[in-house]
Amino acid sequence: MKRLMLLFILILFVAFYPGSGMAQAQHAHGGGPGLSHGPSASSHGATDSSSGSHGAASSSPNEVLTRNTKLDSTLTTKLQSKNLLPAGTDLKSACSEFRNLGQCMAAIHVSHNLNIPFACMKADMTRLAPAAGSQCPTGTGLNKMSLGKSIQALAPNANSKEEVTEGTKEADSDLKQAESTS
């Protein structure tokens, strides 16, 4: 696991080194998709080709998706086609209140993989009350948690480290594919 993490950090360094082509489309400031368990995926700030502006890790999902509407529609359609987002729900509203887009996308994947209501996971990770009508356990949303801690609270029998890794990997794949078409 340590070797994988080291390899991942090395790949991120190469991908976001100022001289690389990817550094022009994304700026990696901070430790990844907002997961407190350590460095992992990039924040996926996207470039809006019409304005030439660059997203940064500190950009909220709303800012990134507003700046790049094609990324928003591409990801929304992709997630709806995989039944990760219900029809009529767009990614921008699903990811509101998350620190960054990578964090939200990983949470969407994990909630689907573990059959945990996304509203419960979002509440835990953003310290907001769960959406009305959601069937979340008592105490959900009282404390702001990392993705791993939220998994431990909502699915205690799951291996939270493996689930975080898998969800982050799936989110990165979706984001990379969507960014290449945007």
C-alpha cells in the first residue's frame, strides 16, 4: 500500500509539474480530493476554453462546473447513465457544499458501491443536515468527516481504506475521461 501511495504521489508530481502539459489545465494545490487520509487524486479544476481561466484545488465544485458547463453536462450524463445520479439531479447541485469536485465524485462512487444513500454521506462530509426524507442514521451530519470516517460511520463492516481507494480511482477515471472530451 505504501508503494502504491508513493507511486501515486510520483505520478501526481510528474502530471502537475509546472513544465508538463497537464499543469496548464489543472493546478494541484493541496492534498487531493479533500480526503483527510492522505494525498491522493487531484482536485480536477478544469479549464474553460472560452475564457482561458484555470480552476484550482481551492475551487468549489460549483465554481468549477459553472466555469466549464461542458464538463458539468458530460459528467452529469455519465453519472446518470451509470445510475450514480438520479435523473433530474445535476452534478452541480449534488456536489454543492463539498470542498472540491474530486471529493464529491469519490463520495458519489463510494455511496453507490456500498449502497449507502449519497445524502447521508454528503451530510457527514459537509456537516449539513441530511436532505429531507433521507433515511440516514441518527447523528448523521453532526460532525464533519473525511470520506473514510463517513464510510466507517455508515457502513461499519466495509473496509474504508479500500473503499476510499476504489471510489477515488473511479472518480479520477470519470473526471479524466470527461476532461479529455471537454
